[in-house]
Amino acid sequence: MKQLISISALALAALAAGCTTTSPDVISRNDAQRMSNVLDATVLSTRPVIVDGTQSGIGGVAGGVVGGIAGGSVGGRRESVAVGVIGAVVGSVIGNVAERAATREDAVEILLQLRSGERRAVVQAKANDSFQPGDAVILVTTGSKVRVIPAPPITAAPGRVPG
């Protein structure tokens, strides 16, 4: 029983490690201390969307291991093999569904107009900021990832008089 509990804990840890987010408030370790491109834009519209969960296989494998061990501990020698196989299959299905549900997230699609007149759309997880049509924002591009954040107020450079 202790073995089953420790394997279940390991499976849950593996599942949690596979979780990702599209939140603009979460920056990947690989993106830290890297130069990013910044573009000014205006929000045209927003709409709620859902980012579908991932199915990396981690949940299925973890569920299969737990289900196989749990099923293998049932009955005699012949029964434990059969029930272990069934437990592994059922555990894999449940683990896959759990991984997909755990990595699904509410998001927002933001339609933007750049100063050049080009239009872009960005999907990102809902964050602390909410955007309304007409809001000034900036697009921060690091590598292949883009995030939309409110534009900071424009101020004069130190020692210069606006004019």
C-alpha cells in the first residue's frame, strides 16, 4: 500500500510538472534576461476563449503505472495479471483526461492594430489586466512568444524638456 501511495504522489508530481500557461504574467526561465522587441498597438476588440489542455502523455503514463500496480494487487496470480492490465489501461485513460483538464485554461483573444496599420491577434491567459477597445498596449516579443501588456505612460527622458 505504501508503494502505491508513493507512486501516486510521483504520478501527480509528474502531471503538475507538465502544466504550462499562456499567462502574460509568467515568464519562462529561458526568456529571462533576453532582449525583446516592443511594438505599440491599440486594442480593437477582445473575446474570451479557452486554451485546450495538453496531452503530452505524462498523465497517461502516470495513470497507467498507478492503475497497473493497483490492479496487480487484486486476487490471485492469474487474476492479478488480468486485473493489472485492465487497471493500466483504465489508469492511462483517466491520467490522460486528468492531464488535459489540468492544463486547460481560460484565455482572451486580443485583436490589435499596430501604428503601421497592420492588425494582429494574440491569445493569452486571462491576467490581472483587462483590455478595452481603444486601450494603448504594447506587444512584447521574446523569441517566438508574444504577450500584450498595458502601455506605460510616456514621460520625457531625464534632462530633456518635452517640447
